[in-house]
Amino acid sequence: SLVAGLPTPSSLFRELRDEELGRLCARVCALLREEDWGPDAPDALRRLFLIVSATKYNRRLERPCLALLQTTLCSPTCPEQLQLLCAAVLREMSPCDSLSLSCDHIQNTRQLGLVASVLLAQGDQQQVRSLAQRVLKVLESRQPEGPSLRHLLPIVSKVTSLAPDALREEQTRALSKRLGDWLRYASVQQAVAHSSGGFFSTPRARQLGPVTEVDGAVATDFFTVLSTGQRFTEDQWLNVQAFSMLRAWLLDSGPGGSSAPDADDKSELEGSTLSVLSAASTAGHLLPPQQWLREKAFEYCQRLLEQSNRRESRGHPSCLWPCLVEAVLVLDVLCQQDPSFLYRTLSCLKPLHTRLRGDPAWVRALLPVAQFFLHHGEAAAVDAEAVYQHLFTRIPAEHFHSPMLAFEFVQFCRDSLPLFGRNLGILRTSFPNLFKACLVIHEPEQGLGGLGCAGPLGQCPGMGWGRPCPQEGEVGPGLVAGLAELVQFLAWNSPPLTSDFVALLPSLVDAGTAVEMLHLLLDLPCLTAALDLQLRSLQAASERPPWDVSIRAPGCLEALRDSQVQGLFQHLLRAHASGTVERLTPLYRLLQPLAGCARVVQCAEAVPTLLRAFFSAVTQFADGALASQLALLLLERSDSLYQVPGYEAGVHRVLSSQFPALCKLRPPLVVEQARELLEFVGGPRSGGHVLTSVVWAIGEYLSVSWDRRCTVEQINNFFEALEALLFEVTQSRPSTTLPKCPPQVITVLMTTLTKLASRSQDLIPRVSLLLSKMRTLAQSPATGSTPGEEGVGAIHTRATELLNLLKMPSVAQFVFTPSVEVSEPRYHRDTNTALPLVLRTVSRLVEREAGLLPG
């Protein structure tokens, strides 16, 4: 590690002042100028690296220090440790105008690799191209016993990704030929182990014998990344590196990449300056270089598939599945570039898929196999529906507790959306189970006040490298549904994944699943609590950590075995879209002790973001019937939420903004759902945001101009209900259980009552009297539930404006209920012609010309 031996917290490095940094730079310069570098130099460079890397803004180092770091890095006598630290510091400082590195005269490939990493960090395209030519020149001039190329291949791979046109066509063909040779013709003998020179050692080198397979058998075929041994030869290391860069190289240099398509160009064989790179077997002359590389890559991947079928020997590192995944991805690229590989690949992947389905240790390798069938199933006339069904049902259900699988599952779904085609319905109906695939993308550490979970969830390693998770299969089938843990990860750790899921959500929702998905989103915190509780129930009480709240609330664990709520648990933890809705209020009460867990709180904080994405998608296709259904659902669920600190307020802010949008989508909604709206405004309410939006929508859309079915009786009924509500919120005294009413609620209520009176002019005397009382009440120092001076002033001003407007009923009707011609452009909603401005203008006119008005 670059910072080994430095226990100082990184926060101290971030808070280091420039003066202290200057003193450290002076000490680094003094140490690097010494002829014999001692142990203090690496320690000082480690501290300097921590300072420049732990600070968000760019640290500025003095020019003498930067120059000395570059000199030390390029010095042929500098120890490798110091060169590594100098390169690390310079990379952190890049891009920097003070850097003047050059790799033109560096022969040591390790040193060249370090200098190249700094130049690549600079990001200058011209430097990248010059670096590419220098690296290719070193590759060209390499002698059999020359320096190692292991430090240069990563540079070549990075160069082709940053500047695909940095290599000329003949260089690309020559290197492709060489990569194919490294893949296919690496030695199968282990490297010679040299004697350490001890008393009992012999001066002769010891031959370790051939490399072995993953099951311990002697390798009888060519070398791959899955071949094992105690020491690797140079060409074996190049084999490993060639495979690691193979897929990116195929994409960059193949059809559609930066290089031209293959051509049977004999110049490469007759006189290319890079012929030393591509001089190999006679068989290679029969194919163009790119096709030669593809053939060798196909053979290599076939060999990996065969090796992955062997049983691992005891003590062998379990790295089979990452290599298998990469092999399948390479085969996918090969088939896209050359369809002639397709049928040969299908003969390998069909039995592979059958084998992987039956082995839980290989579950993550199923994703690239499914991706292959998505890309090529139709071209090969293969019905891949069974692959999709297994992927979206069994995999999330049985392996939701794998963090990396969950992350890869989300990425796979997003990347593959254009490929699902007619099978998108499988994705939509499986959305509860699909979301459950993302259950534990990131697992928090134990001991953080309830963040950690016991049982299989807590024991599953984050990077399993193919090991089956402990206690595989012990998680009950009831745990195979939900979206909560995906949202938990989004809120805790990875904002980029939030955008991934927001991009995925529109494809998961349609008219048939919108209502059920909205219920699921609103119940996410409750779902998280249920999942945590059920995972904890898998362990004995003595094994659970002392901070586990379920120990202090045994009723929660007993609820899992309560037959009366088992149906609710099963519905909440369902695996597929059921098309039904259940009221989960009994579960809210049972799981309330878990509402304060950090896991649940974090999930609740992410729900508003997902709700906005949901409504943004739904409003694109919702018809009038769905808009009415969702609007009623908002009213119903606004007072039926799992009580998590701060959750209800955040959800109400989103719902209050979406209810008017749904009413705008279907204006007759207010008339059609008059009974439900009357029950809402007349019943118990918990928040002001939703109430304000509902009252505003009643005043806006309860009109004959929006729906011919609107009657005077309906207007009178709403008027009486809102009048009683206004009296209730203004006359009641605030308390701990009944907080002060927001002034927005009062002003919107007064405005809506005035709108209704303008449409039924028999109500004008009643609303005028009510507004006069409100103006007097606002001026009274004994106001009960009205807030502060600002709120009182706003209420008084609005009451005065409305009173003055009602003195001209025809003007009031025009302002509050404009005709269709006027309402289409909605001029009165413009910033400069908004309703408050109209009210103030009319108020001034009335006050100045009061003597000319009747009454």
C-alpha cells in the first residue's frame, strides 16, 4: 500500500494548511536531493500523497518540488518504491501545466509504465499519441531476453481507449497478430525457481514442472488465466494480460472501431517495420491479423469454458466465475463482429446455461449468458424465453442477498432494455421480484445502531469470487420480493445508481402495474423493516448483536408467526405483480419499533426521488381513468404511511405536487370524485401540503366550464365543507397534537370559497361575511392557530383583496372562472399577470372608486 504505516486520519491531511504543506514539500525536496535515499524519503512521500489525494480541491505544489519529483521518477538509479510514490503524487496533481515529463529516452519498461501513467493522467491527446508511438517502438525493438512487456500492455490498452486513432492501421494489425500468439502459444511449463543462495541450496536452478488445471491435473492443452503454478514465465504473464485487454481491443480495432475492416494486405507480411511483433506460426499467415486474433480468442474462450467445468482443488483461489463471465462477454463480441462464430458458440453456451442454472455458485455468470441470448437468440432461431423466465424469477428470489449480483442485475436490466422487445412484459410483471434482486447491493457494517443484519445477509461476502454464500437456500421464500433494498443502496452509497434506476423505472411501469407499483413505492420503509426483521429471525436471540432492536421488541418477532398477519406479510414480500392491493395498517403497528433503524430511515429518504420518477413516467401515458384512480390513491395513502421520522412530510410534498398534475390531466376528476373529495376535506388530516393541493384543485376545476355535469348543489356542498374546515383550522387552539395551521392552507381555503361563490352568487353574502371575520381575526392578537406576523399579514391581505373583488361579481367570475379562450394560454398564471396581482389591482380600483360602487 502506498500509505502503509501511516495511521493518521485522512481528515487531518484534508485540514492541513498551505504553510504546513510548504514545509513538507521542503522536507521532501531535501530528502530527494540526498545521494543515498534513506527510509525517511518514502515516509515523506507517502504523507505528501495522502495530502494531495485526500483533498477535494487541487493542492498546489511548488515548482521546485514538482521538478524534483519528475527528476526522481526518471532517474535510472532511483529505487522502484520511490518511483512508484513519485508517480502517484504526480498523477494526483494532473492535469498540471508545470509537468514536463518525456518518455523518449526511457528504456526500462517498468519506469516507462510509471511515466506513461502520469502522461495519460494529463489527458493531452497529442501526448497520448506520442506515448503510443514510443510504446510501440519499444515493443518493436524488444529482444528475446530484453525487458518485460508486462508493464506496457496496460498502457497500450489505456491509449486505445483514450485515443482510438493513436495507432496506425498496420500497427493495429501487427499487435492484433501478436495478441493472438500470446493467447494461444504461451508455455505450459512453470518458470524456473532460482536458488536463494542459502547453505543447503544448490547453485542450479530448480525446474518446477508443468502448470496444472484448476482441479490439480497436469495441463495437457495450452495455457490460460485458469492454469495454475508456483511461478509464471514471461509469456504466461503476457497471456493473462492479453486476455484482460482482449474484449476492449476487439471493440476498438474491429468493425465499427477505430481501425478499418480486415483486408488481405500483404504489406504486413512482406516489409512492415513491426514484423517482429507478428512473426510467429505459419498458420497465422493464412488469415488476416484481425481474423487470426478472433480465431485464437474463440479457441481461448472455448478452453476457459472447458476448464470452468472442472472441480476446484482444495485451497485453490475461487476465481473461476469472473474468468467465465469475461469469456462469455468476449464470445458475445466475436459473434457480433463475425456471425460465422454464432453457431459454434451456441453449441458451447447451451450446455453451459444448463449447467449454470443448477449450481448456485455460478449465478452471476448467468447474466452474460442471458445477454448473449438477447443479442443473438433471434438470429440463431433460439427461443430464449426460458432464459428470461429463469433470470427474472428464480435468480432474484434465491440470490437477492448477493450485493454484487444485485448491482450487476440492475446494470444488466438497464443495458438490455432495448433488446427485450416483445419480452418486456416479463420484466414488467416481475417488477417486485426484479427489484428484490437489488435487495442488498451494499451491506453496512455491524455495530452501527441497527444498520447491520445478522444471518445470511450479513455473512455474504461483498466480492465472493464464485464462493456460494453461506447458508445458501436457508432464506425463506417469503423474502423474495421488494424494492426497498435497492432504494436503500441508492440513498446510502451510490448516486450514480439512482440515475440507473430512474432510467429503468419508466420501462417497468404501464397502465396495468402503475397502481400496484405506487403502493409498493409508498410501502418501501415498511418493506425494509419486514425484511430486516425476517432476516434477524433466522438467528437465535443470543447470536444477535446487542443493538438489535428486535431483542428489545419481542413482539416484532412474534408477529412473523402470527397467523392473522401472515397474509399481509406474504403480500408485502411477494415475488410477482399480483394485481391486488392490501391495507397494511396492521403491519405498520407491528413493525413500528423498527421505524427508527438507520436502514429504514435511509430507505425512507430515497422514496420521494423514486416517486417523482414514477409520476414523471406515468403522466406520459395515463388516460383519464388511470389519472382518477391514482388521484384517489394519493388521497387514501396520504394518511396511511409507515411512520418513519421525516418520511410523511417528504412524501406529502411529492403527493401535493402530483395531485394538481393529475387533475390537469383529467379536469372532470373533481366532479366525478366529488364524494371522495368531500370525505377527504371533512375527515381527519395529518398534513397541510396535500390538503392545500386538494382545496386548490376543487376551486380550480369545480366548474361548468370544465365539466357540464357540475351542479349548483355540488358547489354548495363543497362550499359548506370548506367553510366548516376554515372555521376549524382558524378557531382551534394549537397544541402538541394539533400544530399550527400553515397560512397557505388558510389563504387557499379563502380563495377557493370565493371562487365557488363567484359561480353560485347566492353564496356571495356568506363568503363576504366570512372574509370580513377572517380579516378581523387576523388583526386580533389572540389568534389561535394562525402563525407569526408574516402569516397573519398574508391572511389579512388576501381577505381584503377577495372582499374588494367580490364587490364586482362579474369581474370576480371572469377572474376566477375564465373562459376556455382565456384559460388555454392561461395568461393569469404568468409571473407578471398572476392572480395576486389581479386581486391587488382590483382592490386598489375599488378603494379609489368606492363612492361609485353600489353598497
